[in-house]
Amino acid sequence: MLPKMGKISPEVFRRVIKPQLGAKAPGVVVPPQHGVDCGVIEIGGKYVVVESDPFYIAKELGFELASWFAVHILASDVASMGAKPTYLCVDLNLPLQISDEELEELWKYTHKACEELGVNIVAGHTARYPDCNYPMVGGATMLGICTKYVTPKNAKPGDALILTKGAAIEAAGLLSMFFKEEVEKRLGSEMTKRANALCYKMSVVEEALTAFETGGVNAMHDATECGVYGALWEMAEASGVGMQVERGKIIVKPEVDAICDMFQIDPYISISEGTLLISCGRERVDEILKAIEGKGIEAGVIGEVVKGSGVELDGKPLAHPKEDPFWNACSGKTMKPG
């Protein structure tokens, strides 16, 4: 069954998508798999990491931050495979109401974000169509070329699980911007500023490439839809392992807790672009944490990989969340009466 909003469930993916992938072609070494955001193709002894996502322009952020975020959503998935994002194709299916000036601003800042990351835009499509609207203004594909990579499907029993930044970074940051006046009225200006600042943390490019270059990383996955719990479940399923996690070790920042409480959503299952889950050899934990923290990024060990299957949270089985509460919260309907 399809969710009311957001990504399809693992069951729908296995039943509908995975059995029907067109003609087989040579060189596909990582095919589509639920919880694995990128495909990998081997060409001439090198690997091409490929990722596609909506081109997500949240106008409430302003075009500079919105364009930066749209690019980093794509780049984060490629970086989570250990590849440097390098090439981008963008399909803009724009709303009819977008003005010439707005398109120029959107594209100027898309160029800026790509330039900062070292990404070259190589192809695309740009047009206005009826029934198109923000924030989903098209789609894009990011590529990176590498000689080695990781996926979310190689976590090994005995590995430590590292998590960066904490839960619901994206959900709290975006909701605090979408409903800025109401958030400030209820939570005060200081808490609102802290929540707004989370929007500048909605990327895992730096910590993913830093961890991979440090060595000892077996698997990485960014916690997007369904948040930290979804990322844990997806990595465990993809790798065919079990995980034992302590909830108390998962960071929930005070501003995240306040926003999630205001919108009555669970931070642990809410979308969290900017949060990276890393499975690595225990002997490399300190080195990886030092490297990540050296970039000014908070990180800590939340659990371990074990033999078996599924995720145990504080000793109890954890099911996949299936639906992310963020999408419903965007309507404002889940907000506590104020």
C-alpha cells in the first residue's frame, strides 16, 4: 500500500519496483535496493556513483539557501558512498507563476552551490508547466567517479555505529523556517534562531568524505525520510545484520526537541538530511570521530552491529517507521494549539 505522503515502503519497493528494472546492461555493480540511495556502474576500471532525487526548492528559505539545499540533498547521497560529487543533471519543471527574476536567482545560487562543491552541471531541461509547484520543481541526477566506494549494505558484525549531528535536523530546521512567525511567538527569538540555523547543517558531504578518507568505514547512510530509525533499519536490512542501539546516545538538540514537540512529531522518525550513520571497525572509531569533530561536526557512537537481523532499541525490536510525520507537519495541521 502506498503511504499518504512520502517514500514508498520497503514492501512496495520489493513488490512493484525491484522486479521490473528494464533490460539488463553490463557494468551494474550496485542495482536499485531499498535503503541504498545510489546505483553504481563500473566503466573502464572506475566506478560511477549515480543518484536521483527531486529538485527541492523551498521558497520559504529564500533562493540562496533553498538552492544550496537542493544541491546538497543530491551531493550528500553520492558522498555517502565515498565518492566526490562531480557532475549534475537538472530537470526544472517550474510553476507557471515563477518570474524571470526568480528563475535567474534560483539558477545563480544553484551555480554557486555547485561551484563551492566542485560540481559541474552537464545537462538538463528547463520549462514552465501547468500544475507544477514548489517545492518539487523537477528532478536531478548527481554523479561521482571513484576507484572505491561503500554502500549501506556492508555493515559488519562487530562494527561500531557512529551518528553525526543528531535526530530531525532537517525536519526541525525547515519547520522553523516555514512557520517562523508562529515558532518565534511560541518559542522565543533565541530558540527560533537556533532552529533556523539547523538549515545550514542539512548536508553530510563534508563528514561523509572525511570519514571515508580516514579509513575503516564499511557502510554509510544519510538519515533522510523516516529519520534516524529509518536509516538504522534500512542499513540493517541492506547488510543482512542486526543492530543494537541505545536511544539515550542519539542526540536530540534542545531546539529540535522544542520544534518537534510544537508540531507533535517524533524526532527519531522525522526526516533528517544532515545526519549521517556510519558503520566502521571499532579500531578506527576514535580516529574517525576525531577527524569529523575536527571539521566542527558533532558525532558519537550510538550502538553496534551484531549477527542476526533487525534493529533493537534499548533491547526491544524496532520496526521500520514506514511514514515520515514531517510531510503532514508541513501543512501545519499537527501543530499544538497555541
